[in-house]
Amino acid sequence: MSDALHSNAPDGSGDGALAGAIPGIIGIDHVGIAVSNLEEAITFYHLTFGALVIHREINEVQKVEEAMVKIGDSTIQLLASTDPTSAIARFLESHGAGVQQLAYRVKDIDLAMKAVSELGMRLLYSSPQRGTADSRINFIHPRDCGGVLVELVEPASIR
């Protein structure tokens, strides 16, 4: 591998900006896990890993009930379907419970979406959707990300 790949900048400066890369990625926001029973999952993650619920809501548009849980300095999103037609219900039916998505926090969802499209990758939505705690989100198709559903998240606190 080239030194540029290790330093994340062609000149080795390590500023995180690469030509053609999705701009404004701050880091991993959370890992989303599909669960069939949210209460059981919250209890399991609390008793096993010491997870604490930091946010909980029902997202009517996405047809999910979710709990954001904190383990150390990491966040996991537990997602349970509220409707048998939801993406989470379909995921559970075909894959069972488990990791459903990896979410990256971005500074500007519109700029990130533009870059994703320019890279020839497919977004699931043509405009940002409402996510957890009024964040703005979109997803990159898993076929364009090595089989991983990638979520882009612009938290409400950034705006």
C-alpha cells in the first residue's frame, strides 16, 4: 500500500481530505442493529455490555422504534420494526437479527450526497430524510459499498 493510503492524504499531511472522497466525514456515528424485540435487546445490551439508553423514539416514516445506547464512547442503534412492511421487518425476515447498517457522521449531508452521486454510487433517497433526533440522513446502496448498507448522518446539532 502507498503511504498516501496510510496517512489519508497524498502529501502525508493526514488532514483526512482525499480527492474524490466523500467530504465532511467526521467519524462513525453508530452501528445499527436490527432486533425483533426492542425491550429484550435493551436489557441484553445493558446487562452484557453496560449499555445505557441515551435516546429513544418511534420514527413513523421509517416504521421503526429505536433506542440509541451508549457503550463507553460508542453508540449502537437498536432498531425494531413497527410495521411488517418496514425495511427492518424485511431485513429481519431475510437475515435475522444482527448488524443492519454502519452510519458515518457528516458535516453537510447535501455535500456528502452530491459526492456520493459523483462517485457513481446510488443513494436510497433523492433528498435527505428525517433520522434520529431530527438528524438528516440518507443511505448508500449496499451493492455500492461492498455489501454494507451505509448511512450518512448529519446530526441536528451540526446545523
